[in-house]
Amino acid sequence: MKEVEDRVKDHLKVLFVGFNPSLRSSETGHHFANPNNRFWRILFEAGLTPRKFMPSEDDLLLALGFGITNIVARPTKAADEISKEEYRQGREILKQKIARLRPRIVCYVGKGVYLQFSGRKTAPWGVQPEAVVPGTIDFVAPSSSGLVRMKLDEMVAIYQKLAELL
């Protein structure tokens, strides 16, 4: 399986951070490409994008000031396949990436992503009291995976708080 290239640039408004690419994302070369993933719908319904983008249009987010990366680059069927060592390495790479890119907000697409990255045991939805990488705002949002049981409107409401921050 091939890795999916980050969609990033310096000084983004928001850097979205997922667990890792799905197998479908690896096949297509685009983020959040699994048909069951609700990322693109959530961004649109929360008012973050002017329309619902297709995964193949993930490059267009850069023009809006948004980027996408992952804590682990290796594609898997599910996040539970990621090893502790991969998370350890991914944390260091992500810290360096955030420090280099200097996004205004880092939005963790999944509470588990944030907990793995920060080393914290718990976190509320939304803005965190202290950023892992100084000079940014950490924002925790629900995972958009189709495996998540949270209702779509509840997820959208949390992402709307991100839109309000902007």
C-alpha cells in the first residue's frame, strides 16, 4: 500500500490531522476517500467549505487555507492496526510538521488521534486548554469514520465550533 501525500503549506488556517489513510485513500491517493467516511459532508454542513468536495478534490482545500495530514502515514483497514512504535514515531514527525508549518489551528479528526498525540488521558470536544505545539490552537473533533456511532448532526455541531473560531 502506498502512502497518501500530505496536503499542506505554511501558515494554514486549519491543519486537519487524521489517524492514518484508509486502504481506499491509499488506492486513490486522496484523503478521506472511503465512501463511508463523512469528512467531506461534515466540512460542508458545518460551513467550512462552500460545497461538498469529493476526495479527489482534496487539493482544493489548500486554497481555503486548510490542509490534511495524519499521525501515522501507513494505510490500514482500521486504526487499531497501528502499532505503539508507529504512534511514537508519528508523534515526533507530527510535532516537527506543526512547528514547521505553523497552522493557526490543528484540528484532530478523532479524539483518539489527539489522545495519542498529546499523551493525555482525556480531552473535551473543541478547543483544548493548552496546545501540544506552542503557537497553535488544538481543536478536538469527532472522527468522521463511518464506524463512529455519533449522529451526524452532533458531529456537525462540533465542527461548526471550528468554523466559528475562524
